[in-house]
Amino acid sequence: MLRLVHQAIARRLQRLPPAAAAGWAPFSSGAEAADLAFRYVRHNGRPTKPRTKGLTEIRPARLRGPYYTPVTPTYLRELLEGVGHAVDGLKYAGGAFSVLSAQSVRALNDTAHQHGVYVSTGGWVEHVLGQGQDVAQRYLTECRELGFDVVELSTGFISLPTDDLVRLVKDVQQAGLRPKPEVGIQFGAGGDSSPAELRAEGTIDVSWAIHRAQRCLQAGAPLVMIESEGITEDVDSWRTDVVSRLVDALGTEQLMFEAAGTFGHAQLAVPGGYVKTFGADVYLFVDHSQIVQLECLRRGVWGTKGTWGRIATYGEAEKSGSN
């Protein structure tokens, strides 16, 4: 189903001006092998784009520090020219796109598309839903017009019945976009709440999150984003029990984990934990500053004491070195 996202990008690029459409160059196996330096050194292979394994989605904002870090089309273009083969999706932080000009949003989205990267909204729908169904429909229409491919459906700050969330999943699809519901166990997750505020709110039983995710998947959502707060972010210890129950119930192929949370100076501790547990093909959402480290980890070319030389693949994407 994720291939539909990339097919939608291709169709949208066909409607762009010729100069922009000419920049569209999805990575093929040959192009990727030619682009990588030191390709004679063997390491874990990675499926080429558009891929349905090992997806990496990034956001242009730091996990620690300013949440809404401005990113220009020039910076994004340079980032994707360097490591675009490792990036599948770009997600805006929250409703950051609502304080940019429409021209700036289109420019960012077009830049992502030219590198085979789908574009997702942040979780701003929570704000939009409070203004009524008509406004929500206009929001979806403008998302499509501005070149978004995916609409994230977060409910961390609001209490929305599951049936209503399912209707929203269907409305997003009817608008010609792909829904990406986000579920978690922490109420108040997804914004600038302090750890103390989140702890005061408490957490929700994971069975509720599983049921909600199942309903969204049954309604046609290609995957579900798992919110990090209460699991790996702003916690005293990781809730690996929650992750295990989610994977047992839903499988890794339908889940993308927000890999946020730091312990000391170990910036890649959470992404590394997911890769070490579930392998190189796990779907992860990380900060743009972590993409090189994460790709090195997936390919097995670098790591920490706990991951060095331990991340392996076998099968169709195994061979990436050549003489």
C-alpha cells in the first residue's frame, strides 16, 4: 500500500512545470549503487526507493532545542542531494506549515518530491477539528493543493471517539491523500508539554491503543505512527512492554515508531534500540540530524558497542558491495 504514496507523488509531479518535473529522479538499484561512495566495501543492502521495508521519515526540527526549526528549500535540497536515498518521507512539525506562505510550503514539498520523498503534515488536525467539519474538509483540500501526500491524524491533545477517527481516515482517502493515524499511551503527547506535565496526566492502557490502530488499519490506513511520549520519551525507563504488545498485535510492517528520547549523550539510543530489536527494516521517524547515523546503523557500517557488527540482513537486499 505504501507504493501508492510514491505513485501519487509521480502523478502529482506530472502536473508540475517541466523544469520541476525534470528533477524527479526516483532511486533505482543502479542509480543508488553508482551514487554511493566506497561501494566495493560490503555492507547491509537496503531496498531501493520506492520501498516498503525500512522506511525512514524525518522532520526538519531538532528533538532537543527549538521544536519549530526553520528549514529552507535550499537546505532541504542539499540534505536530500546528499542522503536522499535514505529518506522516504518528510513530516512537518505540528502546524508549522500554517505560519509559512503557501509559496514556501509548495517549494518545500516540490523539493521533497524531486527526490522521491513523500510529504506529511504534522498533527495539526487536532487544532482544525475544533473548528468543525467544514473547516476540516477545507484543510484536506488545501493540503492536497499544496502538494502534501500524507495527512497525520493525531489525537494526543483531544478526546476523539474511535468511530470519528475512522471516519476521518476515510475522509482523508476520499480527498486523494493518505491517512497516517498516530496512536500512543500518553494523553497530551505531541507538543511542548514538560515531562512533569505528562507524568501528571498518566498513561492509557496499551490495549486501547491497539484497538484504535486496528480500526484505522481496517479503514484503509497504510500504517500507524506510534507516539514516543510515555514509551521512550519523557520516561524514566523505556516501556519495552508496550512496544512488544503493539508488535505482537499489529506486526512491524504496519507500524512506524517515533524514535524520540535521549539518554545522556546517546542521541541515537532510541533508534538504535528499535533497530537492534526488530532489525534494519523497522520503520522509524527521526530528526533530520540523525539520518546519516541511522542509515549507517541500518547498513551495519557503524554503531555503538551494543550494535557494532550485529545488524545483519539476508535475502533480496543483501548484496550492496561490488568489485
